[in-house]
Amino acid sequence: MHNHIDGGAAGVVLQAGTITGDVWVAAPRSPHPVPRQLPPSPSHFTSRAAELAALDEVAGQETGGQPALAVLIGPGGVGKTAVAVTWGSRHAGRYPDGQLYADLRGFSPGTAVLPDEALGAFLRALGVAPEHVPPGLAEQAALFRTLTAGRRLLVLLDNALSAAQVRPLIPASAGCTVVVTSRLRLDGLVSEGARFLDVAPLAQPHAVELVVNAVGRTRVAGELDDVAELATLCGRLPIALRVAAARLASRPRWPVARVVAELGDENSRLSRLSAEGEAPVAATFDWSYRALPEPAAKLYRLLGEFPGASFGVDVAVAATELADPADGLQQLVDASLLEEVDERRYRFHDLVRLHARAQRDDDRFEVLPRVATWYLHAMTRANMVAIPIRWRVSPVCEQYRTSPPAFGSGRAALDWLDEQLPNVLAVLEEAAAQRHDEVAWQLCEALWELFLHRKHFPLWLRSHEIGIGAAQRCRNVVAESRLRCQLGRAYLDLGRFEAAEQECGRALELARAAGSRHNESVALDQLGTAAQGRGDVAAAIACYTGSLEIEAELGIDRGVAQRHRRIGEVLAKADRDPEALAHLERARRMFADMGDEKDEAKVLVGLARLDARAGDVPAARRRLERAWAVLSESGSAVYQADVLVGFADVAEHGDDPAAARGHLAEALKLYEQVGGPQVTRVRARLQRYAAEVGEPAATEDPEVGGDAGEGAVDHGEATGAVPDDRADGGDGEPGQAGE
């Protein structure tokens, strides 16, 4: 039996033996225009070179017969659609069979577009008559794959809500490319060979460029600093930048500074970032927030109150009092409301944080006291490892004196403190602003170990001004005295002796008024260092001796040893070597008897200089080698550099200027890590060496050295630093009072 078909009708011929179910025969209308559905490219599109290059790579990779699939992920308003449309428009020629576009409305009010709705539109765009579009999703998807087989198409699926919404819309041909944008991490598309690309806010120069291009380069030519501030206030988020730029462009007489001033108020910033014809910035976050399950939504609201730049799970636990917030954090990341900084830390975009805070959780006022208290306890545990025996004013310290160490070494503890410093300062400032003064001054005191080892001078000064104010409001005279001594030490390290004497003199008055012999000893010790810096040997020895007597009265041998060391250094500077040797040897023996290798090593540096001056260079080198073996493991760049300067001094006495120069160069690298007067002093010595051999002098970096070291204390012929045993001593435990 033969079937014969003839006649003039053009269409699709189907022959089948036995057919069950429905058969849908689509007859594409001919001729039909090639679909060109991409939206217009955005005006003033800026940069995004990395994202565009990544899409190039995805489109050009071998896919094993499957279409290339890229998923652009990022928060609302970050510019995912702009990247996708711009890339598609630039590469339209790669896809001669057309470009299909669907806004799946996954993050808009109302119901998201169903896959069959989008597929029906795609089929009609490909020439299928409306009456021939199958009613069922499976049949539609099958027909879509049939029609796209062998074709070169670009499919852009915007604002996708789920992998299930996307999967039926993927064509069949390896010549096709699919680009999906979403705020969610559509893990279900991994099985489809998806490549996931994160879209972040613009870099600062590109954010500025977007505003300049939108408002007009001539108009803002004299206001570029204000434009940069505007970009920062907008969080470099394209949607916010466009709204702010539109506000300026429609008001040609407004200076940029006016909009900057409007956006400066965090409480109203989001509400002001709205303009006619533009979606309000807040609305881009609202849908993502409303879609969260309540536990994650509460986590979002509470974490919005945390003032730090980033946080880990431990801070999230403290802020929310949830036993395990890991699932909620991941839900926030998946919703693009939270960013993963690395495997341990998270952060909000600035505008997202303001949105979270604007939701005003009932427990919002508890977050700051919780995290401030958590940081105080965590820092105290770290400090007990970094400097375990130092006396402290904070009552929290007594809870951890006998606890197991929280870190494996002092260096690990200091590294953790260093990593947390930006958050601690943010919490300290906010705690003081909200008058949580008791925890604020204790946080300030807890920064002491870190500042002594790693310096951070601008932050040291700022934090202690805040902490002193908090102690004053608490009427805690002992705490104020303590913090003024800590601030005085910063001024000593910077060679600002008048400021140091002012702070330490006031600390001495407060200590005596409160009967705090610990703080009195600290203040006298640091006043001795200031006198030493001014060159007043007699006053320095008198202050150090007074401090030594208090240390002996309180029975703290370590403090006595420290004061002997300091007196020995002053006498050595005054060329009273026999007296200096007696004090330094006594200090060394005491530290050795205590098993305090670090402080003994610091004394060895001073003794090495005396050996070298006495002509025994080999003995001096042996002492320095012993000191280096200990202090090179201290985690303190300053301690290591001090030993290297000691090596340089001894090399000079040994008539080896090349070795001295090499040691100074290595010391300079270490000092430059922390700044301060040592940089200036060592650089000056290197310049003298360069002049002697006819080399050009190195220029000074004012950000590192500057004039701060002109009057700094000089240990013999050392660095210009104040006595560094204060970093392990304690301005408080009389044996450690000088720190």
C-alpha cells in the first residue's frame, strides 16, 4: 500500500503507522521576519569589560552539542540586564536566526511569567501561528526544540526566578547562546552546563563616569570631587547612580553638592533615590526581602543593625542570638541580599544595609549591645594570648585569666585582632554614640595589645579620644587614667612629646586622686620616656626611678626589671656606660629568671651596643643573634626592625658599612609597615650612606615618616623609637606598667 500526496498546498507532511495522544502540526507562516527582540541598549553604559569578556568566553566555548548558557547573578539594580542587553546587541551578527527576549518578572509585583507563557511568545516569534501553539508545556518545549535545532539564536531570559522557569526555554542547538539574569543562584541550572557570573557594583571610576556622562561633562567639570562622593553614597549601584543623575539632569541649576547633601542622611537616602520614570531603588530590594522565609527575614533585619563592614557567622550569632544562622545567611546570599566576601565572611551592599535597617525589627536595639559585648570578650581572649600577664582595668579580663588559650600563638591572636579592627572601631564609635559607655571604654582598652604591636597610629588616636570620652561619662577615673596613658604612648611613638606629657600628666593626676598605684606607675614611666625624648636625662631617670619604686612596693618583679632596662638605656645614651651596664644586666637576669625570653631579648639589643662600644664586636653579634632568634617570631615588625638596627650599629663599630647599610634597608621595610618616627631616622641614616658613596638620596615618603620623628627617643644609636618593652609590659600591672 502506498500513500500519495499531491496538490498545491505547502506545509508539513507527517506519516505515522500508529499514533496515540495528540499530534500538533505547526505550520510556520512564510515569510516571517527574523525576531529581533532585545530591548534597546542602555544609554551611558559604562565599562563592564570583565563581564562582557566572560560572556564572550561562554559563547565561544565548546559545549558538547548543547547551547552555551550563562547566568548573570547580582542584587537588584546592579546592572545585570544592561550587561546582557549590551553584550547581545554587540554580538547580534553571531546569531543570524534572531534574538529572543523574555522578562520573566521573577522579582516584580504580581505573578512571575510561567514557562508556557514565555514559550508561547517564543513560538509565535519563530513563525508558529497562534492557533498552532500547543496548549501544554511539554508539547510547547518539544516544538521549541524542533524549531531551534540547527539554528543560531540568542535567547535572553531576564529576571528569572527559578531553574524550572528557565529550563523549558533552552533551545536545542549548539549554535545558540542563552543568557539568564537573576538575583538568585539558580543551582538547578548546573546540570544544563550553566556558567555563573557575578555582577558587582561598578568600580568607583566607572561609577563617576556614568554620572558624568549622564549629567554632562561640561556641567560637572568643576565638581568632580562631589561627583565622586555622590557615587560613593549611591554605593556605585547603577540604578541609584541613574536616579541621582536624572535628578541632577532635570535640575540644571543645582550643584552636585546639593544632591550629595540630600543623600548624606542615611535615614532618608533610600527614599530620595527615586525619580519619575525610574523604579525607586528601595523597590528593587523589597521583592527579594518579601520573598524570604521569616527566619531569614529576621536575620536580614537584625544584621542590618550591625555597624561593621563585614562579619562572620560568630558575629551573626551574637547579633541575633540564633544558635545556627548558617542556613539563613545562605538564603540571604542566594537572594543577592548579602555578599560572600570569602569562605568565612559576609557583607551587605551599603544601600541593601540601609534597606535592611529600614525594616525596623522589634529587637533592633539589642543588636549593638550584643555585638559590642561579644567583641569585648573575644578581644579579651585574644589579648590573654598576645600578652597574658598584663594588668587590665576591665573587669571582663578576670574571667579569662585561667581559661584555655583561644589562639595557638600570640601572632595568631594579633592577626585576628588586626583583621577585626575595622569592625571593632565601627562598633566602638556606634556604642559611644548611643551612650553604651561602659562597654565602649572597655573596647578601647582592649585595642591596646594590637596598637602596641601593629601601631595603626591614626586609628589609635581616634579610638582613644572616643574611649576617654566614654570613661568620663561613666565617671570612671581609673579607666580614664588608663586610656590617657595608652593615648600618651601613641604620642610617644610619634615623637610628639609635648602631647604625650599632657596626656600622661593628666593620667598621673587622676591615678593619684583615685589611689591607683598601678596607673601612677604607668604615668611616671611614660613621663620618663617623654623626658628622655626631650633630652632631659635627669628628669627621665627621676620618673623611671619613681615608677620603679612603685613596682617594687607592689611586688611585681617584671615591672622592676623593665624600669632597670629603661634607666640603663637613658644612661647609655648619656655615655655613662658602666652605670648603664649594671642596670641592663640586672634587667636581663631578672627577665631570664622569670623565663621571659621576649623581654630578655630586648635587653640583649641594648647590651650588644655596649659590647660594641667597648670593642667586643663578636660578643655584640652573639647577643643580637640570640635576640633575633626570639623576636623574629614575635609577630611584631617593630621588634624585628629594632634588632636589625642593632645589627647595623654593631656593624658600624666593626667597620663594615656595607653590612650596616643592608641591615638598615631591611629594617626600613619593616618600619614602613607601621609608620612612625623610626622610618624617618633610619631613612636619614641610609641617605647619609648613599651620600658617602655618591648615590642619589632616596626621597622621603611623608605618609610614612614625615616630621614625626625629629625629636624621637634614640636608643644609643638606634631607631628613634621609644622603649619597646612597653608593648609587652603593661601599663598597669606594675611590672608591666610601662608596656
